[in-house]
Amino acid sequence: MNEPKNPGNALSLHQLRARTLGGGNRPAANQQGAQGGERKPAQPGQPQGGQQASAQKRPQKRPPDPPIRLETENYIVRSMTHDDVNEDYRDWTHDPEVMAGVNSSPTSMTIEDMHKYVDRFDNRNSFHFGIFDKNAGNKLVGFYVIYRDRRHNLGQTNVVIGNKEYWGKAIVLETRAVVLDFMFDVVKVGKVWGNPMVRNIRSVFNYKAQGFTAEGMLRRHRIDPDGNRVDQVMFGLFPEEWAKRKAELRKHGKGFSKIGKKGSAA
């Protein structure tokens, strides 16, 4: 798959940081709330308007924000587009080994289903980032799914490395580093969390390697594809902890691509 230089006018991490510092990335204030008023109910006998008037007043779905493009030494991490949907991407959802990493059973999703899935993300409160190998013709090898909780200012990350040739190559450590920079520096969440199954040894290793704290274990909290109850561990990371972990690595002249070869599905 050929990777365009900047698909869909995607914004780089540098551009996103500049927008955030300049205030240009903040959502517009709710005009009704800003004026302190509430919509008054119609009085008895007051004309309600026809269907056409109701349709005009119905709020329209806000289009997605511009696509995001992040980059590491070896990978491009950017918003998935319809051009990225292919048979490999679909087949990962059919593979029991791949889906076991996220404690799911294989699906029967079609190419059309995958297109609909890509459409679910708005680049504001939900993000679907593909992972593309720069050293292999920008081939799609995995993806992130990230959700933002505005009420509590949290970010939840999930990652799937669908191409098994990349298992054990520290791909999660390298790519999630730039995802964390994006979540803390641009989206400005106050905490990032994840909740892998305890039996997912590679995922647990990756969280700990990047400075996440194991905040608790939920005993026999999930049911795996085989029907067994399994433990789930809750990991959390604050911005200051992430900054400290990066500083430690810089001090020792290391990057996340060099912390051991344990990267896999997380």
C-alpha cells in the first residue's frame, strides 16, 4: 500500500501543538449556554411549525476534525482512511490469535463493515490510527483505537498489531510513545489508561516499560473467547510521569525502540 505524503491534509504533531498553544484547536463555545438562556417551551396554542421547520432546527452531525499524522523513527501513525481498508485489515478481525490480544472472538466482518468502522471515529473524542512501516513501503501493520472521556479528561488506548511478523519487535513501545505525546500535549488529557488481560504478558510488559502504574487488578472480571473468567489489570499514566519516563530514557541514550523486543498486541 502506497502511503501519500499527507493524506487528507493530515495535521502533524508539530502543527497540532502550535494550534493548541495558540488556542486554535479549542471547540467553539456553546452559544446557547454562553448567553445563559434556555430554550423556552411553546405555549399552549402557539404554532409549532411543520415538519420542514422541525428538520431545519434538528442539529446536524458535526463532521470529523482533520486527520492526524504522527511519526516515529520507523513508523507513521495516522488517521485511518477508506483508502487504507484492505483484506489484511479485515482478516485481522478474523484471526483468533490477533483477536485474543484484545480478548475478543474472531468476527465475520466484511470489507464494507470495515469501511463503516473507519467512519465511526471523529478525530476529536475518538481516534483510529493506522501504524505504517516506513521501511516496508508504508505497509499497514496494525492500528490504535483511542477514546477521549471529556467529562473526566481521560484517554483510553488500545492497540492491535495485526501483522504477526511484527510481534516481538517493540513496535508498540515505539509508536505509543508518539501517541502519548499527542494525547498529553495536544488533546491535553489529564491521564491515559489501559486495561489488558493479565495473561497478555506482552501488553503488561509494554505498559510497565512506558511508565504506566498498575493501579489495581479486577479479579475474574472478563470472560475470554473460550468461556473462562480472566483477570484484568488497570494501568494509568499521568503527564508528569510520562515526562519523567522520557527523560530517563534520554539520559541513558535510549529510545523506546531499544527497550527490549517484547512489542505485540496491547
